Amino acid sequence: MNSAHSMPRRTLLTASALLGLTAARAYGGDAQAARLYAEPPLRDIGKRVGIPYGLCETTSQFPANRGYYEQIAKECNIYVPSNEFNWKSIERTKGVRAYGKLDTIAQFMKERDVRLVGHTLLWYYAVPQWLTQMEAPSDITAAMEAYIHDVVSRFRGTVVRWDVINEQAGAGGEGNALRRTFYLDKLGPGYMKQAFAAARAADPNVLLCYNDFGFEYDKPDNKAKRAALLALLRQFRDDKVEVDCIGFQSHLDAGLQLDRDGLVKFAREVKQLGYKIAITELDVIDENLPADEQSRDHAVANHVKEYLACVGSEAKPVTVTSWGFTDGRTWLTMWHRRKDGRAMRPLPFDDQYNRKEQWAVIAQYLQSKL
Ligand code: XIL
């Protein structure tokens, strides 16, 4: 374990004073690491500011690798099991819901004052096999409502935010606003209202989100996604669907230029339609950045800084969550590899749990919302 963790925590510098140093490119080296560790963890800042900070990680190594989860609990206010809340993970056999490690890890986190995010109730990618064999819409709806009722009420008071629907918007523009999914094909778009209503009935206080990705850049598919998403949100509003909040997944790519104006406008429109915003799956692809780690970390951090300034300028997000904890365990390697063979560095912590420049950018952003 990193020796920095045994350092007494001194709050000599506020995050904003500390970040003044970044202007001079003061990152890298032990002195900088020591200064970063003099800062309180993001969980303290998040708590003070009222924006819970979250980390995502599978439960797969719990409780064997307990120390790792202790480490997670030290850094965040909310923990997101990456796949374990997915319907196909919980209900492999129809009617038999197995919560596996979710109950014990929820308890472990609660004892450390960390709550959970439920990701995700309905996602086309996580449909149980048995459900796909059902034909009658009424049977599918009944199964969906039973599942939502069971899982949401079970974690009432523990899960603070649910991603009720994940990735239903299309990227085909206004005329093709929805993605073709099992749910849409079998039930039509009304299934979303039913899902949100079932979740609301099971927990009147939890934040209910619609979560989606792919609208950050000046590319045709990203623009189409923004339009599709806004069309969907207008429909939600007209149909009185009980959505509190829109999750911006925020899988960024530091090799691209953010569409700043487009993003600010998009966030503003989401807000004007009456929705809160959550930053739900923040990480940064760095596959096309130079090899040097220090400048790479700097470019990634700058990208996040710009992004948060765009999306977070209009409103205080309800939560900010990184999609992963340490660089070496990122999910992004499923899709991306650097040509030079070096490991990607998409997250706020390196493999020794050291805070990186991205960490400081998130800290500064949270502080700015006080
Ligand atoms: C990823 C998980 O992190 C991986 O472990 C899994 O194998 C694939 O899915 N958008 C989402 C997340 O909403 O559920 C995805 O998570 C990443 C993209």
C-alpha cells in the first residue's frame, strides 16, 4: 500500500489553493503526491458540498479482498456495483432472485457511511434469457414490475439513486429517436413509464434516473443522440413519466475536442425540461494521447475539467461518479488498447491508490459548487 495513506491528514491547503499549483504544471513527483494527500478525500468534499461522489467496481472480489473495498469506502459517498444489479445477474431463473453479495456489501458500505447506486433496472444488454422467450406483453410487464418492486424495495434506504432505464435513446436523429431493444419491440415506449412508476411505488424517496451516453462531441452521431434524448425527455414530460434525473454517462475521449457550446446548450435544455443531472460513469479514453504519463494525465484532467465546466455550469449535479476506481481495473480495455502497449490511465486513482491530476480536477469542481 502507498505510504501516503499513513500520512497524517493535514488540511494545509484547500483544494482550490492546491489547484492554483496545477496552473504551473506542478504535477508529478513525491511532493505533489504528498500535497494531494494532504487534501480531504472526495467523500468529505462531496458531503460538505451536497454532491455525493461515487466509485464503481464489481463486487467480485468481496469479501476476499476486503482491503480493496475498505479503500473504496474511504474515498467515496456512493458505491456502484458495476454489473451485479443488472436484471440478468439477479434473476437468472424466472422468479428466483438471488442478491448474492449485494446484501453484504450494502451492509459493509453502510457501516462506513457509503450508500449505493442501483445500476440498472432495465438495460437491453442485461435482459435475462428466460425473459426473451416470453411472448405475451402482459407477462413481460408483470415480470418487469415484480422484479422492480422486489429489488427497489429491498434496497430502500440503501440505494440513493436508481438508473431505471439505461440506453434507450437512439442515435438516428429526431425521426429515429429510440434504439431498437427487446423492451421497445415487445412493449412499445410505454414500458418506460411503467418502469418508473413501479420504481417510484417501491421507494418514494429515491432518485430515479434515465441514463445514457454519447453526446459530448461535435460528431453527427453525438448530435443525433442529443436530439433523440431531448425528444425522449419531452415525451417523458408530456406523458408525466416520473423521472427525476438524467444520467450523463460521461465516457469521454481526451483525443477529441468537446463540443462545448453544444454541451452547455444540451445541459441547459435538460434542466429547462425540469430534470436534474447526474454524472454517472465518468472515465476518459487516452488511447490517442502521447505516451508520457505526466502529460497524459494532464490532458485527461484538462478534458474532465472542461467537461465538468460545460455540463456542470448550468446546474449542480446530484451525483458525480467515476466508472472505476484504479486505472488498472478499467472496463475500457474491453474496447480500447493503446498502440504502444502502455496501460490506459482513465481514472482519478492509479494502481497504488495515488490520487492523480484528474482527482484534483474533480475536487476543485466539487468545491466550486459549495
Ligand atoms: C460495463 C461494465 O463496467 C463492465 O464490467 C461490463 O462488462 C460491461 O458494462 N455503460 C453502462 C455500463 O451503462 O453498465 C457499462 O458497464 C459501461 C457502459
